[in-house]
Amino acid sequence: MDDAIDFDRLEGSGPPEGLWPAIAGELDRRRRHRFARRVSALAALVAVVVLASVFVQMPTPTSEPADESAAPVEVTLAELRAISARLEAGLADHRQRPVDSLELEALLWLEAELAWLDEQLADSPADRDLWRQRIELLAELNRRYADGDWRRDMLLASL
């Protein structure tokens, strides 16, 4: 026995019949599944980006046009002040909450416009048009703060 390992005996042993074709088939199947997973992940990413852009750029709903045949209702100065006070109380609640950085600049501009309008009202407190403008501005501020709360809640819910 010159050969200590006896390689002649090992030649007869080998892998079972069909092992290498089975391995090749399994590798091909995994490659196809990996490709399908990548395509699915890409499609999901595109869907998320599209939905996010739709939510960010959602137009504000427009109010229904008023019935032109109806007579205009005259609102007293006291009613205008009461509406303004009610809107400002709601705004005070919103101001205590965190603000989304996307809305911050617009909110600051509206707040500055409100301060300017308050200065105008200090000079002429009986001007109904100024009070109407203040009410519209407060309603817009309340809406923007509420929209920011909704977006923030959606972001927290998605985590």
C-alpha cells in the first residue's frame, strides 16, 4: 500500500444523482424571488412618495358660493367681537402644541399679519371691515394649525 489515503476508493463516491441541477434550480428560484421583492419594494416606495406629495399639496376646500338672492345679513360689532374672541380662544389651544417645520414660515407670516391688523383695530376699534378681516385671518390660522396637527398625527401613526 503505497497510497495512504487510497484515492482509488474515493473515485466511486460522489454527490447523489441530480444534486447539482437541484442546487442550480434553487439558486435561480431565489434570484427570481429577490428580483420580485426588489420590484415590489420599489413600487411601494413610489406609492408612498406619490401619496405623500398628494397630502402635502392638497388644495384647501373652497366654500360654497352664497345664494345671491338672499338678503345680506348685517352683523353687529358685538357679534363680530364675540366670533373673534371664540376663534382666538381656539387659536390659544393650538399655539401650545408643536408646529410642523413645513408650516412654520406660513404661520409666522399670518401671525405677523394678525399683529398688524390688531394695531389697525387699536386705532379704529369700530371698523367692521377690520373685524371681518381679523375673523378671516383667525379662521385661517386655526385651520393651518389644525392641518399641522393632522399631519403630525399621521406621521406619528405611521411610525
